[in-house]
Amino acid sequence: MEVFLQTLVAGILKGGLYGLIGIGMTLIMGVMGIINLAHGQLMMVGMYITFVCFHYLGIDPYFALLVSMPALFLLGVAIQKYTLNPLIEVESILPENQVLMTVGIGMVLTEVARFIFSSDYKSVQTSYSSSSFFIGEISFSLALTIAFFIAVAFTLFMFWFLLRTDLGRSIRATAQDKDAALLMGVNAQRITILTFGIGSALVAAAGTLLMPIYYLFPDIGGPFTRKAFVITILGGLGSTVGAIFGGLTLGLAEAFGATYIGMAFDDMIGLVIFILVLIFLPSGFKRITKV
Amino acid sequence: MMRKLRKITFILFLVGILGVFLASGALAEGIKVGIILPLTGKLAKFGEIEKKSFDLAFEEINAAGGVNGKRIDPIIEDTTGKPDVGRSAIEKLIARDKVVMVGGGYSSSVTWATIAVAQQRKVPFLVNTGSADKITEQGWEYIFRLNPPVSEYPKGFASFLQNVATDVKTVAILHENTLFGQSGSKKFKKQCEKSLGLDVIMKEGYEAGAVDFKPLLVKVKSKKPDLVYMVSYIMDAAMLIRQSKELNLNPKLFVGGAAGFTLPEFQKSTGAAGEYIFSATLWTPSVPYPGAKRYFDKFVARYGTPTEYHGAEAYAAAYVIADALKRAKSLTPRAVRDALAETDMMTVFGPVKFISYGKKTQQNRLPTFLVQWLNGKLETVWPKEVSTAKYVYPFPKWNER
Amino acid sequence: MKRFAPFLLLVILILFPLLVRDDYHQHLMILVLMWVVIGAGWNVIAGYTGQVSFGDAAFFGTGAYTAGLFATKLSISPWWAMAAGGVAAMAVAFPFGWICFRLRGAYFALATLALNEVMRHIATIWEDLTGGMVGILIIQTFVSKVPYYYIALALAVAAVIGVQAVMGSKWGYYFVSIREDQDAAESLGIDTHLYKMISLNIAAFLTGMAGSLYMNYMGFIDPEVVFSLHDISIMAILVGIVGGVGTVYGPVVGAFIMVAVHEFFRTGFFGFFKGLAALTGSQAITTLAKYVMQAHVLGFGILVVVVILVLPNGIVGDWKKITGWLPLGGGRRSAA
């Protein structure tokens, strides 16, 4: 029983963070209809910013959110404006040029990070990094629990933002039907730029929250990019609530898989679920949740 | 007119580049030794430490008069950690630079791809890091290995189990799914069951880089093993220990199978949680070999970062290379090979002598050590004759510290 | 000129080992030829049929492992596995296609990427069959590079001619029509699923053969090497897009450029910087050389970004654009 409960807790806490990673991706994919294969790499940049803040400026990771998020917002805006949007006008045989471009951007980000910080492993050791509290026999990692609640707060905020603000409504409109949105007077170009910025800022937040319990090196982006698209497909494109469900599902699946099948299958479980969902539930949980 | 001018500048530019290429060919006059290392890519971190150690050693050797008055000119090539690129590198070293011998290699896959070329071209290759057992099991006469193969890493620890931790009965083995983890854990499991009479109640691999090891550790906790043996790289090692603390997992012994548990980053990222953790190891600055500590201090003074066993392997390899070149009757690959085969010397990494035993040929045989983190310092605790501190056993429970 | 260029190239390639006797350059050329085969395969499914695959390594690895297992488990010469590797890769391609062809565009790309990773995990975890990360090790048949060179050349020539033949046939038209407008193709009565499957199988066969060649030539494989997303799948895409998507000679140009650029950066512009540093004796240039050599992947990344932005159809596809920029030539030549 203890094993079961502990696995459940581990899965949910991790799932909260995954959700945050997924929301950024789902917005980008929903609005622009492209996959951002540099998503994990953007998170990596956010993590390095957190590291620099902590290590050189002595800023606690939770306050570093105030630095990493705006910084990544600007980076995302720049990427969309100067590399992805111009591609819409370029004539080429393959429509996937934007996706390939994000691969190139991911490589550039990784290598620039390696250039500046070398391949060394970096970590942020706060006083609470390996502390935990117990409820009964079940252990809760302090940092992960805090991260979970901040992630949930961000998610709720995004939910409110998308539903209740004009900008949020424009983003949703663009995601649903770009042409119709254009007719309604939405500046689609501006919306895609803003969305990429917001998506980047959100994944930066996830990276920053992960920093106290995880570690960092330039190649860390790849696996998280993969997780991000698994979450997004699970949740359904452009669906915030879906991303949370997707994140939790992936977190729980990984945790239970690791406990009851084997830790070696950790990554594979996510990928297999991903393929199954693609085949049997192509629009993800969006089909069930309708949001 | 403009067009013509542009054409001329373009041609001049090409000629200029060509000139520099020709100039670059006419360099270097010492004894050329090729070193192949991963200097970019995922393995760059350790490749860089080895490169710095090679540089340090060759500078010392050259400053002390080189080899019979001649300088050694190491030509260091980057393999990027990929076998096909490693092969490009060694082909270039042999065909274009005409080196008398090659060293380095690093990862087993690159090492394998490159030693095959060295053997075919009859150029001696001194392996100093690649740890796959097969490397010296081919009977190849041009291939020498300085470091012990992965299957021998836990030797020192086994004697600790037999002599001190005799109440250990059950074992859980966790390992990363890499060459190092898979083969190291398999050999250790066999050793536990066959010669140590221990019960392996769990053996599980994981993909390096996991965010959360708790599901795995919870399983370990529920099985209550006496010994948890882990073959992991630095950051996974740190995560495993930190999360064991969070879960209050208390076996009698936590032992790392070399690699990650002895590196400075491990201590940095576990903090107090790293205390009392044991690890099997090949080398630490406190090993009883002459110059080991001096090498460590020199490295830190020169580069400002600590070094570890990969660096010591490289540093020792450089001295073995210089020694063989000194003794070689002529500076041909064949003569250098013969000189290498007769190597018998002391290095910072231990005594070096290439012998044949079991299936292996031209393999250096070294003892391994057991170390423990005590007061934030890595102390050698076993074998007793060479220990720098008394071991702490059993492991003090997390919640009772 | 245009008509004879391929023959001229072929003659040069056949004479190459006789003219350049140094192993280093022969090795690089073998790699180039291997990438020509992989690039040609990728070009069929992605360039002509429009299904951008991120999973080429799944086929490459299958081919390589087939050859490796032939040698270690069955004690059959791994050369027999050249054909078998291609067939095994096709066997993987069927479920692969069955899963992925339900999806379009970016989703297809993601699914192939995921399957690529699944294959790598299987090869890692299934230690009894594959040896896990310990990998498979065989002793190469030949000491000299020349036999490998000609085998690779034969394979590359067969791949390019084969692809050209296929594209000139009925199948080729179907492939392109699927790329241009899948729905229209379907409404014209083309069984798009079938032809996508055929296209994928051609790609898989070629890539699998290249994988077997890799095993034979390199003598060592492990899952991270042959199922690598970055070093195989994405490299295949880069060969394709840099050379020119949907062109017969695109993969040839792409393979040559990618291998050359890689080696160029790795050796610090073939020793250019070292020479410059030695000539001027300047410490700054030595440091610069070090950074340049470290930045070879960065160079790759920037190359990709620039090529997509400036030459979206690759070097062969946008050849006119390039000749327009160069001071020599002046845009008279057209695409090869």
C-alpha cells in the first residue's frame, strides 16, 4: 500500500510540472499548427538563467521566475518574428519547413549554451533541495510540492487569461480558425508572436521550478521536448485543461510504469501511450473535456 | 570593370587560403603522437579533463628534456563521441600526420572503432579509458590497455564485504542502461551469487537522466535490502541519494560502482546527503601511488577545477607513452609496440605492466579501492593498508543523524 | 554540359581510390556515399511523397542490427545481411507506416520520431538479443578501404538510379501527387495509403542497406550509435534539405556538403586556423581556432537555419539563386 501511495504522489507531483511544460507547447501548436521541436531547449535556456541568477546574483529560484519568464518571453517573440514568420512567405516544397526550422533553432540554442557554460553539469543547491515532509509514511519532496502548486496557479491563471481577456479570446479564436479570426479583425501575425512568447515564458517557468531538484547541462532539452509533445497530443491541441490532464497522465503513467513494470521502461511508456493516443484518440482528451 | 575586379579579389582570396593551408602542413618537428578524445558533444566534459591532463603531462615531459632530447608533439583530435568520426580522426592521424602511436579513445564504442584501425594499420594504441572487457580480448598485438576493464571495478569492494560487512545478506542493484551500467551490474550480480554468497533480490536498469527515481526507490525500500549497489553517472547518482534521503531509505550500505559517486560534482549537488556514501573506485588523489596528490594539486593550480580518475588515467598514459618512446630502438610503430610491451613502471595511476590473464592480453592489472565520503571529503577506507580514514559502517540512518 | 555532368561525376568517383590513395580521404568518401544512400531514401518518402520522417534511424538501426546479429547469432557473413538488412527494415516499415500514415504533416513527423525512440529503447533493453548497450562487435572483412569504397559506391549509384527510375514511373507521379494535395490525389482514385506505404518501404530498404554497410564497415554498433535521433534521423533530414528536397541529385550534394562541413569544423577548417596561428604566432588566433573547432555543431545549426531561410529548396533546388550570387559564373548555369 505504501508503495502504491508513494507512487501515486510521485506521479501527481511530477505531472503538475509536466502540465506546465505542456501548456506552453499546446498554445504554440494550437495557434500556429506547428510543432515546436525546440521547446525543451527553450526550457534549458530558462534553467540556465535561473542558474545564473542563483549562482552569481544569489537570487532564489522562486524569485528567478521574475527574470527567466520575461527573458524567455522576449526570446520566444524574437524567434517567432525573425525566423518562423518569414517562412510563411518563403515558397518551398515542404510545408514542414517551420518544424525543421525549430530543430535548427534547438541545435543553435544547445550549442550556444555549451559555448558559454561548457558541458559541465550544473545544479542549484538551495536549503530545501533535498528536504521533505511526511504525511503518514508517505514522503513529499518540499521543492516538488511547491513547484506543483505554483504550476497549478499558473495553469489556472492561463485558463482565466484565455477565457476572460480580449487577448486570450483572440488567441483562442486564432487557434480555432485562423481565417475567421482574420476576418474578425484579429491581427494573426501579432497573435502568433505573442503566443510563442507566452509559450516560451511558461516553459521557462517549468524549468525554473525544476531547478532546485534537478540538474542542468546543455543537452537536457531533447527529452523534455519529447515529453512536451506527448503531453500535448494526450491533452489535445490548444487545450489548457487538456495539457493538465496530459501532464498528470504522463506523470502517473511514468511513475506507475517505473514501479510496476520497470524503471528502464520509463521513457518508453510515455512514447507508447503517445502512439496509442494518436491511433485511437486522435484529438486527445480534448474530445472528452471539450475545453 | 566592377565585375572583373570582383573576380580578381575572389581568386586572390582563394589563393590566400591555399597559402595558409600549405603553411600549416609544414609545421611540427618533434615525435608525433596522436591522441583521440571527445572534445565536443555529450562526452566533452570528461574528454576535456583528459585533454588537460595530457597537455599537462606532455608539457612536463618536454620541459624535462623530452624523449632523448626530442620533443613530443601530441596531436589531439576530436571524436565528438561518435565512432565514425573517431575513425575519421584516427585515419587522419595515421595517414596524414604519420604518428608513431595513438592514445586516448574514451568511450568504448569509439575506442573499439578506432583500435580496429590501429591494429590493421599496425600502429600501437594505448587505451586509457574504454572499459569494455572485449577490447583486450581479441589478442591484438598492437592494442594495450592501461585501465582495468569494467568487470574488475568492484574487486576492492568484494574484499570489504568478505572482511567487514559480513552481516550483509541481501543486495539490490540499480544501474543505468549504458554499456558501463549494464555490464558492470551484470558482473557484480554474478560475483554476488557465485563467490560472495549474497542474495540479489532486485536488479533494475533505468534510463539515465530521469527526473524522479522515487518509484524505483520505493520498491527498493519495500524489499529492505542490506546493500544498495548503484552503477550511475554523477547526476543520476546525486538524484538517487537525495531521493533516498527524502524517502528515508536505510540499508546497511550504500555503494556506488565507480563512475559518478566519486566526482566533486556529486558532493556539490548532494551536500550533506552525500555523507557516508561508499563507492568503488580506481583512483582518488589519496591513493598510495607516488605523485598522485601532486598531480591533483598541479591540475587544480593550473586549471582551477578539480580532476578525477579519467584525468589520472590520461596523465599516467602520457608518461607511459613517453617511457615507451624513450626505450624504443627506433621511432617506428613496430619498435614502439615492442617497447610498450615491455613497459614496467610506476605512474600516478598505479604500476603499469601489460600482461595476459584469462582471455585478456596486454592488459594492465590494477587493484581497486573503496572510498567513502566523510566530512565532505573522499577518503580511501579499504584495503586497510592504504586507507586514509576509518570507515563508518553500518550506514547511519537518515532520520537519526 | 548538363547532360554529361552525372557521367563525369561517376567517372571521377570510380577513379577516386586510384587517384587518392590516402585512407583518411577514402574513409570520408565512404561516409559520403553512405549518406547518399540514406539521403536518397529519405528523399523518396519526404522529398517526393511529402511525408517528413524523423524516424530514419529506426530503419538504419534495424539494418545495422540485422547484419550484426547475422554475424554474432547465426554465424553467417554479415555481407549477406546487406540485402537482409534492407528487407528487415521493410518489415519494420510496415507497422511503422500502418501507425504513422493515419496522421498527417506535423503529426506524422512526431509519430515517426516517437517510434524511432521506441526502437532505440527496445534495442537497449532487450539485452539477450542485442547485447544492450554493450553493442555488437564484429571483425571487419577487409583491411583496405577500397572494397568498402566500391561497395558503397555501387550502393549509392544504385540508390540514385533506382530513385530516378521510380520517380520516372507511374509510382513517382502518385508520390508527387500525394505531396502536392493528398485529398485531391485520393479523389482521383489513388490509393494514397498504399503508395505512401510503397514509398516508405523504398526509403526503409535503402536506409536499411546503408545500416548494414555501416555495421560491416565500422565493425561496432550500439543502440545509441545506430538508433540516434540526432546523428542519424536528423542528419538524414539535413542531408535532404541542404542538398535539395525532391531532386535526384540533392542527396548527393547534401551528403557531400554535410560530411565535408562536419570534418571542416572538426579539424578547424582543415588546419587553416592552426596554420594561421603558426604564421602570425598570435595567441588570439589560437584561442579562436579552439572555439571554432568546438562550435562545429553550432555551425551545423546555423547552416540549417540559414539554408531554410535563404534556400528553402536546398542547394540543388535553388541552384540558380546561388549562381546568381557568386562573382564567378554569373548565373548562366542551371540546376544539375
